[in-house]
Amino acid sequence: MKPVTKSIIRIAGLSAILLLLVPVNERSRILEKSDSSTPFGEGIIRCVIDTGDDMYGGKGLKAGFNYEMLTRFAEREMLPVRIRAARSGENLRDSLMLGAIDILVRQISDTTDNTGMHKSRNVDHYCAWYLREDRTAELKDVNIWLATFTKKREYNEIRNRFYSSYEPFKRLEQGTMSRRISPYDNLIKKYAESIGWDWRLLAAVVYQESKFSINSVSARGATGLMQILPSTAAYYGVYDLINPEENLKAGTRHLARLQKAFPENIFTEEERINFTLAAYNAGEGRISDCRAYAGSKDLDTTRWEEIVKVIPEMRKYEITLEDDSVKTGRFRGTETINYVQNIHNIYEAFCTISGEPSI
């Protein structure tokens, strides 16, 4: 036997032994990856999700579903992934052609010019991933992975989570067998615990803010599940607001900070929640003004129902001009009153759906 052949056999044998040392659950992924020739040359997979606003789409949470699928694909590729939502007015085809994007997620029904792009296998009934037409190796890898992964139980579990109805009052009216109240129950439980809240109350806030949509953006730029402004998120060290976990982290840190303005030695637990919710919606300055003005009327400033009495007056110009306690200007507070009440109503519905009484 030639020396070179012996060396090859020794290397192959050593590789087999080393592979046996790898945990079984990792071994298949390494073997699967070894057949892939995909470079994704920059060492990171850059993705943009352009599926519209899921809050009003009525066909499931497509952005959240594709976010999770892209994350699973990147794990298989053993590469980091950077995912963002499409920006208003952005020319996504040009970004893909220039190499600023590796994968573009679009609805299959999108009639935008796709010249120069190749479409992957359908990810579901609504969406596919688009790659530049010269990225044949990457496209092949995507299609092989989709063909395999979409046959797994794990895929069906993800799809069921994101393509279920989470409208609480319709579910109560129609009856529901599922105890799940969002696609993100586990994450919401984790971050609710960090601030000492009932997780279904935090879920009610998320539903009120975005209906569990990761790519919702308000006119003011508030983004994602908890509709956090990028400047607010940056204060808490969070910058990736389409990431569900990062968004919940920023939102709950903000709730925790707001809650400190209403200490438990002065406020009951119920009133702390009411005032924290109001401050989350309107801003702590607005609620501070309302409390100061209510105090000038000899009302109890630790009870939300007393604050609600003076909110209609806060929209009057003369109040802002004549009362030094009002520092943030006029306040049209009807939205905030409704916001607090809506969250309580959603919370009670979620408690019923989850099969556990409210706390």
C-alpha cells in the first residue's frame, strides 16, 4: 500500500473517532453540513423580511414565522444571522443585487419586479425566500434545507404557533381547545417573571401594542412586539428590535423603570399596575402632570379612577397656561384611559383561555 493511501486512511479513521466524541444530537447536523458547499461569503447571513404589517394582514404572523425559520436555517449553516424588517420606500431588489442582502423574504403574491432573483421553495402557503440569481450554491442549500425541514414535526409546531388565531374575544366566543395565548408564551413568561408580573398581563400588553407582530412600526417609529422606540431601547442597551427576545427585554426593562415611580409602600399592587400601564402608553411626564393636577383638586393621587376624573380637563389650553404643575402641555388622555381598560379586559380573557384564574 502506498504511503499516501495509508495517510488518507489514518486521517479518515481519526475523523470517524473524533465524530464519535461529538454528542449524538449534534452529530447529524455536522454530517448534514459537511455535504453543503454554501459559502454565504461574508460569514453572516443578512436577511430582510418584507411581508407587510402582520397586525392587519389577517393571514397569520408571517414575519414572526419567517424570523424563526431563518434563525433555524442559520443554526444549521453554523453562521450568525442578521434579520431586519424592510424599511419604508426601500428598493429591496437593488439591495439584493448589490449584495447588501443575502435573503429577501417576500409574499408569493408580491408582484414587485423580481428580475435577477431566484425564488426558493415555498416556506409556507404565503412566503418564499429570494436570492440573487448568481447565488446558485446558496439557493441549492436553502432548498435542500427547506425540503428536509418542512417534513419535520418541528416545522409543523412552528407553523401552528404562528398561524393560529390569538384574537382573545373571538376565541372566547367560538371556544378554544388550545391553552396557548401567543406564539411567544415561553419568552413572555421569562420576562414577566423578571419584573414580578403575571405573564398573561404582560401578554395582554404585547397584544394591545402589536397583536404579537414583530415587524409593526408606528408613525413615531415604535417597533416590534412592545412598540418600543429605538431611542428608548438604546437606553437599555437593546438595538435589535425585530428580535422578539430583545424587544421583550427592552419593553420589560422600561416597565420596571416606570413602575419604580409608583412605590409599593404608597400604591396598592393593582394601582401600581394601572399607573405603570398609563405611563407606558402616555409617558411618565404626562401621568406625573395628571397626578399633580389631581392633587391640586384634593383628589387621591394614588388611585387611577381619581386621575381618570381630571384627564378630560388636561386637554384645555388654560390648564397648561395657568397651572404650574402641568409641565408637558395639553394631554388628550382618552386613548390612555381606554388603553388601561383594554389591557385589563384582554388579561381577563387570556386568564380564561389559559385555564388559570387571574391573580
